[in-house]
Amino acid sequence: MLKLPSFHPKKPQSAPPKPHQTLTPKSNPLNQFPIPSTAPSRLRRPLRIRAIDAAQPFDYEALMSLRHETSTKLKIAVVGFGNFGQFLARTIVRQGHTVLAHSRSDHSAAAASVGAAFYADPNDLCEAHPDVILLCTSILSTKSVLQSLPLQRLRRNTLFVDVLSVKEFPKDLFLSTLPREFDILCTHPMFGPESGKNGWADLPFVYEKVRVGGHPSRAERIERFLEIFRKEGCRMVEMSCAEHDKHAAETQFITHTVGRILGRLGLQSTPINTRGYETLLDLVENTAGDSFDLYYGLFMYNKNSTDQVDRLDEAFGSLRRELFGKLHVKAREHIFESADGGEEGSEVAYLRALPENGIAAEDPSMKLS
């Protein structure tokens, strides 16, 4: 009988550990990587600073910084790119905002000189979707310019701003012309290219927030626009349009009227100018630089100006009566006596024709020789 040998499989022997091999716990995966000092020399690189705060596309901090900077800048369309529009545009561009210029005249060269883009066609201007429409037109042309803009091409939340020297007129015009979705800010920078040529610090800037949409971004946009003037150091004055016009009739219209009256007198500098006289000459120079249309607009579109004209006329008449009404004829006779000691001078004869109220009598014979 054949007897088969029994089969006993051999137990697998564990491989002997490699020399100098240390077992590391699996709970710390970082220990699986070689220590730099023990890495092969071909993998080692010298430590160098390649860039500091580089604005890479994946750099979240840089992206947020860029987004914040972009969100604080405005795209402002300056409609009416004359002297005052260019004057404002220089500062607006310098602060990093985008300026789009439009005017009936070709001011493309002036726009390029201040860093603005010029649009001859108002349709192209509105299709650029500015955040702000800044009207820098004359008072007399504001209505026609506003009505010429294709409002339907603008975004429905556009902010309209004016810088006219009168305020109730543009406020009423905006409210009656613009759709309800548009925001309205009425402003008056009370300075110009001449008075603001050395900076705007402490110069008054008057404004009224006439209409602001309910979304917080609408109020923030107005504040960003006002910040342009705050940064330049303007004295910000929030005031209603009606109150502004009441004060402006006394401050601005009276100033322009007196300056133009003195200008028509043809005042000239003399070798013995006093400081007061120098002030009058400066007033003439400042007001002479403004167009008559501006002066007429201050009168025509501010209902308070008519009262100021009447007050000026009454004040001058009162002063004239005071000068001539209290003359003492006998005292003046002694001053103007003729050399022979008895003949009454022609000046005294003229003074005798003045009644006590100071108004000259209508006597053609009483004339100065």
C-alpha cells in the first residue's frame, strides 16, 4: 500500500528590517517627506525672495484691494466742457476717476490735455453708461442741453448733478424732466477757475440731496461724489436750494452788480492806491472775467435778485440825499467866494438850487459853468 508523505507549508518569514530604518507613526503624514537637509542635492534650491505682495490672480488680498479701489471710483460725464467744466475735470481725473466730456463745441484737444475722453455725440456718451451726469452748462442753456440728452440710453439709476449758481431753477427742472429712477444732487461750488486756481481749501461747496434711491449703493455713490470736494478741503455746506438762493442774492448777485458798476466807471490803478482801493480793483477784475450771460442768469433765475436791485437803488438814493441834503449854504459860500470878495460862485448858486431833501430843482439856469 502506497503511503503519501504529509504536506506542511512553510510559514512565511518576515523580511529583516533594513539597516538604519526608523519607523514613524502614521498619524503624522508630514514626517513622510524628507528633511531638506537630507534631500538629494539636485532637489535643493537656494532660498530667494522672488516677489513681495505680488498681485497674482489667485491673491485674494490683492483682488479685494483692487475691487475696493474700483468701487470707490466713478465714471463721470461732464456735459458742457467749457472753462468751468475743464476746471473741475482736472481735479476729478487727478483723484483717479474716469471723466467723459461732451460739449456742443469741439473740445477734444482740451479733454485729451486733462486726461478725459471726448464724445461729440450725446448718444455715444450716454451709451458709455456713466455713473454721474455732471451738468456744467450756463444757466441760460441748461434746459435745452438737458432736453437734448437721450435719457433712454442711460442706466436707470444714473445720478444727475448740476453746478449752477442758482439752485431752485435746476432743482425744479430736474424733478420735472428726469424719470423717477434717476437720482438728483444739486450743488454749487462757490468758486471758479480764478478764485480756485491755488486750491479749494476752505472754499464753500453748497449741496442738497434732492432725490436718492432706496438702495444703499445709491447713497454711497453720492457720498463718493461729494468726497471729491472733501478731499480738496472744501467747506461742505448742506443747505436747501431755496435757502441757498436767498443768501446768494445778497452775496453773489450784489457782488457781481457792484463789480460791474465799478467796471463801468473805468477805475484805474494809481501811484497812491490804498488797500481798500486795491480790493475794489480786484473785485472789478474777478467779475469782469465772467460772462454777462452768467450775471443775467443770476438775475433772471433767482426770484430774490429783483428785490436786491430795488434795495441797491434805494440805498444809493438815500446816500445821495444824505450827502446833498445837509449842506450849509452859508458855510459853503465862505469856501467858494470869488477872489473879489462879493460875487457868489457858480457852485454856491448850484447848491442854493438844492432843497432840503437833497433833490435838485429842475431849473435849467442853474448849471455849473
